[in-house]
Amino acid sequence: MQVRRVVTGHKTDGKATVLIDEISNDVVNPRQGCTFFNIWSTPLPANNDGDSDGAKEIVGTAMKDRAVFRVIEYAPGVAPRNHRTNSIDYAVVLSGEIDMTLDDEIVRLKAGDVLVQRGTIHDWINNGDKPCVIAFVLINAEPVGALEAMG
């Protein structure tokens, strides 16, 4: 899979311009069958000045005081990775189908479905025969208070 990344910015005279137009080369394979295409990150609150490449600043799944935008391709049979992040995640399934597992529930998501993931422990399992592609925006969040109350 290839992801074309187009990023706008400003010229020195203030006029809008395209700063980056490329096939994404910030690609990470954190586990077998899973490919991250890092698109952009920005500190919070966001600042649209400058021309540095925000994708080069991504160093984790979710990042403290930052927003992260990435596209992920999950191959059929992707290796499991149960995890939780201190973030609120907005996800849009672009193609394919995937099962999101929670503690005691499984939700099947398909192309066109959207998800708001609010700091829960979860995993992505592709039980199908085609890749599933999801666009994610992860925004730093405080740890879930219910977890602290559980001790």
C-alpha cells in the first residue's frame, strides 16, 4: 500500500503553498501484519507556523501534549497487541473490515464506520481475507479516572 501525503503551509510572503507532496516514507512496522504510515503530528495547542515535517516528530503510538495523525494497514491475521493509550482516538475505517476487542466485547467495524476510542484497553484483529485500512487521529488525554479509582 502507498499513502500520498500532501501538506500545506505558507511562503515567506504569507501566500499558501504545498510544502510536501510525496508518497509517505515515514513507515513503521510495529508488529507482524501491521504497517503505520505516519502522516503528521503537532504540539497542543497546534501551531501552523514554520515548515518542519511533523511526521518526523512521531516517536510513539500516542504522545504527551501532541496530536498524531496516521494511516494504518492491518493485514489478515495481524499479530495481537492488547494496549491502552492516554489519548482520545478518532478513527475512520477506509477499507476492509476489522474486529476491535475490548475486555468483554468485540465490535466489527467496516469501511465507512467511525470510532471514538476513549482510553480503553483494546486490540485490532483482522479475521478477514483482505487488508483493513484505518485513518487515526490520536490526541493526548489525561489517564482514565476510573482506572485510578480501581487501584
